[in-house]
Amino acid sequence: MERERVESLQPQELIEKAKLGDRDAFGQLVARHQHEVFTLAVRLMRDRDLAADVSQDAFVRAWRAMPKFRGDAKFSTWMHRITVNTAWTHRAKHKRVRLDPLDSLASEPEAATLDPVRAGEAASASPTIEAALMQLSFSIRSVVVLKDVYGWSHSEIAEHLDISVTAAKVRLHRGRKELRHLLDGLQDGAQ
Amino acid sequence: MNVMCSAIQVALPTVGEAAVTGPLAAHVETCMPCKGEVLRYRTMYRELNDLDRARYRAPSGHAAAVMNGLGPVAVPMHESRMDHRVPVAAAAVVATAAAGTAVLFKLYRDHAA
């Protein structure tokens, strides 16, 4: 009964309840945003298992920070920021365990096998561009994804990735150029 | 490839979805390879934009795992502020008392002298 009532609430009402410590309300926010957060995590981490860890951790961080959520940005935007910060932390931890200096050369086939949650929308997005993105290194890919997929500004990217605005611009330029050439290779291979 | 073609190669990853302007735009109009390159970049940016609407399904049990890992209930803002108010008020009382004692002590010494 209580769950049904929570499910029918508007996003703003859920946020207000979650800020006061209402687990059911927060659970509903998780249910509504989990695929979106997981998608961003996959694009950043390039690995389904790591992405699941990152998105779960991001929601736990969000829960702890809920009282501080002021509502200046949309909840989804706020979650994106937390996800990027969490991915950055996981990446640093993962790097300590398994050094991967040739990150840019590694390719994870995992992402290509993901199930689209909304078949119509996912089908309209090119699997080739997704595959090409996955071949970029983490530091380059994260900038391209945040700018060209999610529309972040250079300064937002710089702040959340802890790099300078100039570095963000340089990585973006390099990433777009690499992506353009990777697409050529992938399209040639497909023909 | 001439100088203008090279300039186009540098400009396209920089301008993003915006169009090249000025002499570069004029060059693109007359150069077929550059025109093709502009088109390929435009397609790439459109496909990247489209990815924003594509969603991938989180693994089953993902939401349940999140809820199991939440830990203690988040502290609501007003309680958090109250928590801070008590030590701040106590510190203010102690500071005022210390200042008052110092003033009284000085007055007493001046008076005694």
C-alpha cells in the first residue's frame, strides 16, 4: 500500500521525502534512474561489472548526500555528477590493483552485448559510435562522453575530473579526432 | 591536401557542432574532400548526441543491491543543523565567560593597584 503510494509521487515529492530519510522514496528514485546512471557508468568504465559497482556506489553516496541536495540542478544531473566522481574514484582504485598503461588500445566487447532498455531509442543510436567510444582511453573518453553525449561545459568537466579547462579542451580535441578515425576503421571493417 | 584542407582538419574537432566560418567555410564550398569531412564530423556529433537518449538495462538485482547497501538513514538537514547548533552555542558561552572573567580580573588588579 505504502509502496504503491510512493510509486505515484511526482519526482519533487520523492526528493523531498528522500531528503528526510524516507527509504521507500529514495528506492523509487533508484528505480527510476538506475538505467540512466548505469548507462553513464558503462560509458565511463567500459566494463559491465565495474559499471554496476560504480552505479551502486553512486546511489549510496547520493543517499548520504540527499540532505544537502538543494535542487538547483535536476536530480538526474546531480546523479550524473556523483556518478562521474564515483567512477573517477573507482578508476584510481582499479589502477592501483591492475596497471593498464596501454588503456587506449584495450577494447571491451562487453559493452556491445548490453541489452537496450528502450529498444526503440537504443536502436536509433549507432552501435558503431558506442564501439568506437569504448576504444578511447578513460581520460579521453570521459571528456568526450561528458561533452558530446551529456552536454557538460568545459568548466564542469574540468571541475569534476580534477583537470584544467585547457586540459579538458585538449583532450576533447584529441578524442574527437581519434573517434573520427576509429569510426572510419570500424565502418570499413563492417563493409 | 593544401593549407586550407589542413586547417579544416584542425578546426573540425574544435568547433564541434558549430559550423566552420569565414575563409574556411568558403573553402569547404569548393573542396569535395573537405565537404565530405564536414559531413562525417556532423554525422559523428549527431550520433554522439543520440546516445544521450539510449539507455542500457542495469543488471537484475541492481536496485535491490543499492537499497541493501544504503546503511543508516540519511540525516535530514534540520537535524544536522541542530547538531551543529549545540556545540556552537556552548563554545559561545565559554568564550563569553572567559572574556568576562578576564575583564573582571583586570578591573580587580587595577583597583588593587
